[in-house]
Amino acid sequence: SSKVWVLGDGQLGAMLAHAGKPLALDVRPIDIMQPTDEQLPLATDDIITAEREQWPESALSLQLSTHHNFINGPVFGRLADRFTQKSLLDQLQVATAPWELVDNYSTSAALHAHYGARVLLKRRTGGYDGRGQYWLKQSENTAIPDDWRNFAIAEQAIDFDEEVSLVGARAQDGKCYFYPLTLNLHQDGILMASIAPLARLAPLQSQAEQMLSTIMQGLDYVGVMAMECFRLGDKLLVNELAPRVHNSGHWTQAGCHIDQFQLHLRALCNLPMHRPQVNFQCVMINLIGIDRDDRWLSLPNAELFWYNKEVRPGRKVGHLNLSVHHRVQLSDSIQQLKVWMPQQYQAPLEWVMAEFF
Ligand code: ATP
Ligand code: MG
Ligand code: MG
């Protein structure tokens, strides 16, 4: 029977393969970072997806990306470049942080005149986990780095109340399905923790769904897409889009009857789709640059996903999903993690506690 091939073999590819098992879907993540002349035994009715926005061109990646069932093919390049991604949001009239292209004529003076004393430069391509960002500060007379011209956009610094994201999927018949909004905490540009669902975010749900529907319809997209937003009062501004399963949707593995990985596979394979039922409220803690600690498994409400990657500073090496059955159990688990985890986790764990107590 047909296979689902995934461009990329990181943790997202592995979790897609894992999610395919109960449906007996044969999901094959492929490492496309090492150049190779190897060819894959692709069949005409196989389906191709990606777990990343960008990949180096090679005989192998071309074999996958030129297959007629490479779903959302043209979308990846368009969203991988912040210039074309932000242009799309403007064109669809979806609210996003004010921005412009940094070109040969840009000056810091003009950027400060347009956006204020702090302006965030972001590389057009390749940035993730906050890499590829550069703050222009009027007070420090920061200059635009020469090699960022034409390769970056400038964004207004948004004084947001908090960050939320919406993960949704569009089926082949054009219907869209959404998870509840997720509350996210980033530290130094990296996602540290998420909480979902939250009753206090419910009033924003339809606004968020309309925004992501507009985007997915506008792109004729199929599968899971994530929309990261800033919340300012009762308004959402899109920060960025990811045409794939997303870290802020990992809580759905513990919390929902169909997780984001299975929802993506169902959409790709044209299987029945539903609005996912939420079984539990969840807290997701990202494991970043820390060694595995089997004591985590002693927490009664924890599920560990360990990616089996070499541990390096700032690198995502796993996540913990904590299901929230009652507040005392959650509080005990968070307090225990505070004892076991290093300094950079104290603030995120406090942030989780503050949401519940
Ligand atoms: P990701 O790993 O999510 O792909 P990234 O490197 O692509 O991250 P962004 O999501 O654009 O980068 O930014 C990372 C974080 O930096 C955001 O989640 C937010 O906390 C902060 N940030 C980004 N843009 C702005 C902005 N315009 N104003 C204020 N903070 C911002
Ligand atoms: Mg990004
Ligand atoms: Mg982001």
C-alpha cells in the first residue's frame, strides 16, 4: 500500500511516523541534510510531506519535492521566506506585526521613524528558535549590518501581553479543523512551555480560527498549519506561520483524541477528519539542552518524549506533557521539576504555576 514520505527526519518526522502506527500508515522520514545520490522507491500514489520549511537541494530532495503528490509543494518556499510570508499576510489582510524589507536604501533612522526606538531585524530565511534576529536600538545607534540588506525584514517591536498559537488543519474538501488556542512562553526566542486549553483564551478562539482559515484557504493548503500570534488585549497579530506540525501543538499528544500528527496524516491521506476532542488540559515543558533524567518518569501525570539527539546548549532534545487532572497533582509535579531542573527552567515553571494558582 502507499507510503507517506517526510522530507526531514528530526523529531517531528519521528512523531509523525509514531502517529501513523495505529492507523497502519507507513510513514518514512528521510534525512535530506546529508547529500547523497541514493534514490527512494517512490510509487505514483505515495504522498510526500515535510517536517521543515527548507532543505538543501540534492538528487534525493528533488526526487521527493518534484513528486506529483508532494502536498503543499509551493507553500514551503513561500512561507520559508519572511518577505513572501509577510507579503501574503498583508495581501490576505490578516493582521501581523508592522514590517518592511531591509534593502540597500534602508537606514536605521528611517526604521526608527517608522517603528519606534526598538526595531527587530529578522533574517528572511533560515531562522528558528530566535536565531537570525538582530535588535536595532535607537539609544545605542545600532547600525544595519551590511550583510543583512536584502536578506532581512524589519519589524516593529510588539509590546504584547502574551503569546498564543493556533494549530489547525485543512482537509482536501476545504473544511478546517482547529485545536483550542495554546498559551506559549518563549525565553530568549525559544519555546519553553505551553498550556492548553485555557478558558480565558476561549473568547479569542473564533478570531484566531478566522485568521488561520483565511490563510489556509488562500494557500489552498492541506494538512496541519500553525499560526504563532501576539495577544494585545483582545486583538491577535500574527507573528509567523509554520506549514507543518508544530512544537506548540505537542500537548495534543496527551490532551486530545486525535493529536496534531495524526490529524496531519488524516488530511494528507484524505481520511475522515473531526474537530479533535480535548480529553485533558495539558502543560508542555520543552527539554532544551539538558540531559535526560528518568526521575521525570516518576511524575504520575507526565509523558516523556525524548528525541535521542546529542544534547547541546539551546537544542530541543525532548518534551514533557503533563496532563492536568487536578491542581494539587499539577502543582506537586511542577514543584518537583523545579527541584530537578536547572536555573533556566525556574521562570518557565513559575509561569506555569502562576496560570493555575
Ligand atoms: P521559531 O522557533 O518559533 O520558528 P523564529 O526564530 O522563527 O522562532 P520568531 O517566532 O519570529 O522567530 O520570534 C521568536 C520570538 O521572539 C517570538 O516568539 C517572540 O517571543 C519574539 N519576537 C519575535 N518578533 C517579535 C516582535 N516583533 N516584537 C517582540 N518580540 C518578538
Ligand atoms: Mg520560525
Ligand atoms: Mg516562532
